[in-house]
Amino acid sequence: MEPADHDCPWREEALALRKLAAEQAEVIRQQAEVIREYGQKLEAVVAQMQALERRVLGPKSEKMPSPVVELRRQENDDDAETRRLAALERRRERAALRENLRQETVTHHVTDEQADCPKCGGVADRTVGGGKETFIIEYVPGYFVRQKHIQEKRACDCGEYIATAEPAPRPIDNSHYGPGFIAHLVVMKCSDSIPLHRLAKQYQRLGISMQRSTLTDLFHRAAEKLEPLYRRLLSLVARSDIVQADETSMKMLRPNKRGFVWTFLSGDLIAYRFAEGRSGDTPRDVLGGSEGTLVVDAYSGYNRVTDVDGRSRAGCIAHVRRKFFDAHVTGVVDAKAALDLILEIYRVEHEARARGIVRSDEHLALRRARSSVVMDRLRTWLFDQQGKHAPKSPVGEAVRYALNQWNTLTLFLDDARIPVDNNASERALRVVALGRKNFLFVGDEEHGANLAGLYSLVATCDAVGVEPTQYIKDVIMRVDTHPASRIDELLPQNWSPPVRWTESA
């Protein structure tokens, strides 16, 4: 006969114990989950700290080498010979530049003591050939010239009319400084990132005392004068089929906040844009309504340009490589496989440059034959790694980033004009980063816009091989009177020195 429930108190105790054990197990499970989550966060934070420490303090061996350096380590004899010949050609070009320097001949005469012959006691008085030639490259400091302009005046015999010659043209109204001076000022700041207060010290050493406020005023008035050229350059970039873009911060003095300098480039055309914020308003204002492809990173601010009916978005494989490199140097062996596969993509691009077929049909065929296979292998590897690493670990984050961006990362396989990375935009922002370190800030949004405009003209000059000082010296005198319908003639990529310069040279 079974005992009644009230006759078995041990059952109630057993049920209570089971319930308590289940509750404790759930608490242990939740605590283990919290510990695992915090462990992943700690791993990610440690990886970020190590990456930052390597970039700031680490030796070069711990910093990410460029794909070119990696490929050179693995090059064969033919590649090494090709690179040697290219280096030899560059040395010849540098030697040719030295030959074009202004020549001065200094003759060193034989002294009386040197002329005494130690052999026979005679005197060496017969000239032998043209003499022994040696070369020294010397620096001659620049100087300022205070030009005195005299306007001729003629009177008519009637005594009621006096004719006066036209005054010397001035690049800026009511200014006492010529176009060469202003061009030098602009290039020193926009190309060499020299702050204006340091430039004022240099001018002082050269014999002219100038206030920084005067230089600042000349700089911004030059930007206003050349603004039509900058606007036209920006519009040409926006109309291009393939555009690359990136952005970096720069502090503003008024208001005390961070502004941003954006770069938009297409081939050798480089344009900058300054904005108070990092929102997608700037890409929309520059590229809104245009068609083609935009090569950018994963920043969501570009979504306004790449949404429906916008530009196609191409990703940057260099960003993927950087994430896997940061994971690899923390000791994760698996990341090396991704780095090796990405290097094969750059090997194809290196070969295309060596063969001179970049952006051609042959280049596209090379990508489809070899790069597409590598990208398929990389995608298979990424899927295989998904379950092996915690989502917030360095490799887990790199895998997730690559898979989320996969469609944009493979767009280069269908168009040879699309680069595999966005490094060109990052290189274009180096001068901005250097300026940020040297002159620290811009006054306000208007001054930032002026800086961006002059940055654009100087950077495009450098990209197309035009000497920016001579370019600005010329166009700042012509931009006001040049026909607006032919403004493209004054852009750096179309500019050529005036005939008078060629003849005088």
C-alpha cells in the first residue's frame, strides 16, 4: 500500500532541492555567460591597445608593411631585374634634373707655389686641356625684390589732357604683394604644411618684416580669387565615373569643435571639401545626383550617395587587410591565411602595373582569371572561420567586417577602372594630417573652405606634374579676365606656362 503524500515529507524536500539546484545552475550559467562576454570584450580591448601601441611606439617590424614591400620579399629574379631597371631609370631622371640647374663656373687658378716643378725645378706654365672638372650643388638663399613701378605721363599741347600709363597689374586689389610672393605663400602652407607664423620668421630672415595677420589675409584673399578654379575642379571630380573619397578631422577655433576635411578624387584630379560635421550631407552635396562608382570604406555617411538610384559602392580591401594584420600580430595564427590571400590580389595589380595594362581590357581579364579565384578562396575561408572565433575577438571582427562588405569588395572584378583599395584617398589626406599637426586648427568654416580650395589646386598640380608655385603665380593674374566658358584651360591638368616664360627660359 503506497503511503499518502502527507506521509512522505522527503518528497517535498527533494522537490525543493531540485528547484534550488536548478536555480543555482541557471545562476552559474548566467554568470558564465557574463564572464565569457567580458572575456571577449577584454580580449578586444587588449588587442586594440596593442595595435595602438604598435602604431605609436612599436618598431617598424611590428607595423603593417605595404603590399609592395611584401611582394618584393617574394619576388623572383625577373621581378628583381625589372625593379632594378626602374630604379636605374629614376636615377637617370634625377640626374637630368640636376643638369637643368642654373650653372655657374668658378675657375681655380694654380698658385705660384703649385706651379713650381718638383722634378726639374721649372715652372708649369702651359695650359693642359680645359682643366679638371668637379661639381658642387650649392644653396643660394631666396630674396625679396622691392619693385619700383613708374607710370609714364604725357601731356597734350592743348594743356587740357594728361595721359598716364596703365599701372602694374596686382593679383589682389590694394595689395603691395606680387603674384610670385602670394604663390610662394600658398604653396608653403598647402604643400609643405608650414604654419604662417613660421613663414613670417623665414621672411624676417630674408629681410622683410611681416605680421602673421598680413600673411593670413593674403592667403584667404588668394583663395577667394581662385575659387572659380576650385569649384570647377570639384565639379569635374563629381562628374567622373570612378570617385574615391575619405575624410579626416581638423579642429576649428570658432566654434571650438572638430571640423572635417573630405577628399574626393578621380585619377589625378584631387578636390577637398571642408565641413563642420561628419554627416552624410557633404558627400550628398558633392556627389548627389551623379552616377558611377564611389570607392570608400564602410562609413555609413556615404550611404546618402550609394542608396537606391545612387552610385555603386566599392569597398577597400586594404581595410580588411589592416584588420587581419592587427589580429595576426596579437598571436592569432589563423589570420596569416587571410593576409596571404589578400597579398595575391595585390600581386595581380602589381603585375598589371609592370606590364602597363592598368585599367585596360587586359587588366580586367587578368582580374577575372586570377583575382576572382583568390576572392572565392578568401570567402570560403571566411565562412569556415565564423564559428571558430568569438564575434568580438580581433579575428571575429575582421571576418564579420569582410563578409558584411563582400559585395562592395568584389566590385573591382567587373570593372578594371575600380581600384582594389582606397589608399589613394588616404594618401591625399596625409598633407591635411601634417597640417593638423603643424598649424593645429582653422579659424572657422569659411577659412576651412578657403584652405580646402587651395589644397585642391596645389594637390592636383603635384599629381599632374605641374610646379604649383609657377601655376598659381600665373593663374591668379588671369582668372578674373579669362572667359568663363574656357575656365578649364586654367585648371592644373590643362595648364601650360605662358609663352613669355618659355622664351625667357
